[in-house]
Amino acid sequence: MPEVPNYQDELVRLHVASLRREFDSQSDLIFELDRAGFVPARIADLIGTTPGTVATALHRAKKRSNPIQKLKKANNGNTKA
């Protein structure tokens, strides 16, 4: 029996290729793919990197977007105003 092409995977890869042009950094692309519901291993496969790189980028992106972390940084580690 001949192998059936996985058109869905091809479409996802084409879409990710077009998204690369829209984002300034790989980290931004990783964060957007995470928000779209992709797991780190799949993101790594789609953009040609390692799952560890994806995990690090997501950790840093989530840390940057965390309001508590921003408050701590603004107050030199003290969360009380």
C-alpha cells in the first residue's frame, strides 16, 4: 500500500515558514507557536532547533511577561511598594 502524504504537516510547515517573516526574533516566533498550542518538541521540529532552546525561550518570554517579575525588577526584588 502506498504511503499517504501528510498534507496537514506540510501546510503547518508552510504556515510556520510564512510566520518567520513576521517576527523579529526566533523567541517571538516560539512564543507565538506556544500560544497556538504547539508543544516544545513540535515547535523545535518546525523551526529546526532543539527542544531545549524552545524551553529556554519560553521560560524567558513568560518571565518577561509576568507582572510580578516586572514589579520585583522595578523595586529591586522587593514586591512591597
